Amino acid sequence: SSGINAEWPLRPGLSGMTGQEYGCGDCADEAAAGTCVECATAECNKEMKAVEFECSPYTYTDSKWTEGETKTKCFKLEGTDGKCNTPASDATNEGDTKFTPANKGCGACADGAIKCETVSSALGLSALLLPLVAAFFALC
């Protein structure tokens, strides 16, 4: 291989930190499990920290997708943007427009996913904070 290989103990998504040790060397079969990454610099083997964020799970009832009230705890690498998968506005629960929720809303849409939109976990927070900030300034 060309470069430095680094094994990481984090799998972003629902699981957070794993028991995988940090290490250098050739990636073994762990690469398929997402714990080994091939890198070009030694920076790839620095300590990774898991940061918790939340995504909304969705259920299909009464011919529409509804956001769940109880958020799912998800994990991402510190310094990265958390991703959530959500149904497109025209998604249904059947046929060519069927949305299939993944990981209780945690993580980006899978390649080839139908009627799925990847949104930033920060969007949910900004959608809440922006109206509050506007209301605050309206009071001043």
C-alpha cells in the first residue's frame, strides 16, 4: 500500500466508540468493518473523539412521513458535521417513491437510496435558534 495505514476505534452512526485499538500498519479484514483507513500522513492516526448529536426517526402513518418526537442519539467524529437521513417531501411508503429509513435517522442517505435526503444535524438546531434570535431582536 502507498501511505500510512491507521486503525480507528470509532464507527460514526449509532455505535460510537468500539473496542478497536489505535494502530499503524497494513489494514487487515477490519477495513470492511470501517475500522481501518488508509492515509497519506501520520495525522491519520491521531486520537479521534466521538461527539454525540441527534437525528429524528420517521414513521409512515396516515399516508405521510412524520418526524418522531424522541430523537435518536448518533455519533460523529469531533470537528465534522453530523448527518441525518430524512424522507424527501414527496416520499411514500411504496413503489418507486418509497423511502426506507436507515439507522433510526443517523447518518447520510446510502448511495442509491430512493426519496432520501441527507441533512446536517446542525440544520435542526439552526432552525430552532434562528426564530428565537429574530424574536429576541424584535423585542429590543
